[in-house]
Amino acid sequence: MSEFSPEEAEKRKRAVFESMSDRRQKHILKKGYDKWDPFEEPKDPIDIRKDKTKRTTQMLVREFLQSRSSDEYSSAYGRGVLELALGIVNEDDYFRGMFEFSCWYRELLKKEGLE
């Protein structure tokens, strides 16, 4: 709105307000017409979640699956990788439990010479 004079900006604001439905006008009036800015810049998108390594879920999944040959995994395997990556990045206890159990089990297999 800074590109217009204060009078022109108010005139445009009033025109937008008057073109709205009664219900929407009431909503704006309830919050305060003076505080309302129909021309404000949109907010930045939500930050993309990253894990401790600063990778997104998509980056983790891609990097992991590229370390496997395509005949080593199925679509169900890929879905499992994606779900686990999402759970870990979102710090979900359900997935953290599965991850920690898997790490523990792998160590058990190594310790007993089965891997």
C-alpha cells in the first residue's frame, strides 16, 4: 500500500471492504478495521522440516534408496523408508522406537554372529 497516497490507499481499502459479503465484513470489524490490511504481503511458507543432519525427509529417502540397487527393494519397502524418515524427522516416538529397536536388533545379530 505504500505506493499510494494515504487517501488513495484508504479509498482502495474501503472498496475491497465494501465488495465483501456481510459475514466477512463482520469478521473484519470484530478484529478491527483499522488493523486490517487487505494488501499485506503473503507470509513465508512454513519452514521445511529437517533432521539433525539438515536434510529433509525427501533428501534422506532419496539418498538412502540410491544406496540400494532398484532390484533390492519393492514399492512397499520404499513406503516403509518414507514413513520411517517422516517419523524420525518429526521426532515421533512411535517411529523412534522402531528405529532404536532395529538398531538394537542389528547389533544383537552381529554379536551372535548371525549377520
